[in-house]
Amino acid sequence: MHCLFVVNILLSVRTARFWRKNRIVILAQFDSPDIFYPESATDLPSVDLKEIETIIFVGDDPFFHRMVNTFYQLLTENFGRNILAFIPDSGHSALTDGLGLPGGVQKSIDLIKRKQTIPMDLVRCHFIDHHGLPSSGLILNDVLIGLPLLKMPLILGNIIQWIKTASMSHFKNNRKIISLLHGGKLLYEGEYFFGLLLLGRNITKGPRIGRRLRINLSHFDYIQLNNRSLKGVTRALPDLLSGRLEGRKPDFIYEKLNELEINGVSKDNKLIADGIHIGRLPASFVLLPKAVRVISPLITAKLKKSWKGKLVAAKVPKPVGSREMVDCPRQFKNEQPPHLQS
């Protein structure tokens, strides 16, 4: 069993530059690896994945999103035997940060060669695509809901400055109404500014919001800001950017969910998944626990004691009743009880 490198050099100048610089060093540490350069987001290699143990994606977060969606059907047909690994072409990646991956090429390679894995949860999303047709896909890290595409860098880098420069007539003439449902129960209905579904800690190409790492997840975080005024946004931003998220407030919603349905008919209700504009509302989101196996050091960070250590430290339970078992002295072990002695 060997590995397959899937490298985004034909679709990204930055990845091509990264690969030219590090290719020889990376490939020299693997035995006859296969290399695949996809020409499109749906391009698949000709190699049989049953002969591949580790699939290593080299690129950025949007590329990881496209490739996991493209490969997922083959991964399920191979019964999850393949291991996925991610090497970002820059120092920052929301996905690799959530997986606790080390910085630097050599540290990433050392971790991959150790084949230390964890199961990673994904989110299945059903939505309306650019052509107005129902579609579906997998979410690796986050979904931004209701944010303008052309203002993405400004919103994520300095959302307050964007609100100051935007005209108030823009907000008044573009009222967005949505409803949130969980298990058939209505959670919210009314106006909103933007929503965020988050699995990791960082927004793709944006700031850190959450604190948890990508291990042992049982839900995803859903955050929604309803107040579109400058005062309301500045009041909510400190809690949002610091990760101090608590329940519900009048202008702020925070929920931990494993499924969510969001209804909205306006074209302004855009969906940006892992940095890619995939479509718009209405949409539904369902958590897929342990969907794929990925390289990550998190498993050792969580296991503080081995099972043998826990067994040694375990206490023997006391017998039922108020009396404790007392070992008999050696001289009485072979003698009969007093009431049976003649």
C-alpha cells in the first residue's frame, strides 16, 4: 500500500509556487508515490484507490473542500480504508488549524508517515445552486450565510469598517427574513444580518471564532447576528471574536445542533462554504459523524493515560452491604468455624 499526492498546481499559482519549492524534499521521503494534478474540481485520478493507503491533498481550504466532495463517493465505496492528509500551501488554514496540524512542511511529513489518525465529522448540506436547482455537498469547516460576496475580505477582516462605509439605505431596501427549524421545531423567524455554521475554530480566510478542536464532535455550532445596526454589531463582536458564546440574546443566537433547516427566499441569502460560493437558501444541514479518517496529532493530546494505566489505578469496588471483606489470619485459614468445632 502506498500514497497518492493530489496537488492543485494547475488551478492555483500559489500552490504551484509552493510545490516547485518543496516537491523534491516531500517526494524523497515516500516510496514511489503516485502524483495527480487535477485539471478541474471534479477531476479524478485513474489509479485504483484500493491500492492507496494515504491520500495527501496539497493546496488551500477551498481546494480541500472540492477534493473531499469529489473523492467522497470513492472513499465510501472503499469502506473508509483510505486515510486523508492535508498539507496547506501557506502558513494558515482553517481546516488544518482545527485538526491541530503542525506548521512547517517537514513536521507535516513526519506526522503523515506516523499514520496517526482520527475520525473527522463532516456536514451534509442540501441547498439551491447557482442555476436555481436543488443540490448537495459536504462541508469541511464552515458556512457563511447572508454575506455579500464582494465584501467578504472587508467583513472578515474588519466588519465594523464595512458597516460604516455601507449606506443605510442598502440595509433598509434589502431586508432578509429567514426561519430556523430543528427537528421540526421553530427556533427563530425574522430578520437577520448573517449566520455562521462552524465545525472548527477558524472561519475560512477569516478570524478565529471557536475554541474546540476537531475531535469527538457531537454537534456543530450555529451563530447568527440579527441586529444590522453599527451599535448592535459592535456590541456582539467582542463575544463573537473571543469565542465567549452563550445561548441566546435579543440580537444574537448561538446553538449547538446536529441538524438544522434554514428557510429564506431572497437572493441575498447566499451560502459560502469553506470559502466557496455554492448557492443560496433554503438549505438543510446534517452532521455526519466520523465521515472520514484524517491524519492528526489530536488523538495523543486527548489520551492522557493508557488503558493499562487506568486498569492499575482502578479501585476494587466494595461488596454490597455495610461490612467490608476482611482477610482471615493465616493460622485460622485451615481451621473450622467455632460453631462447627466439637
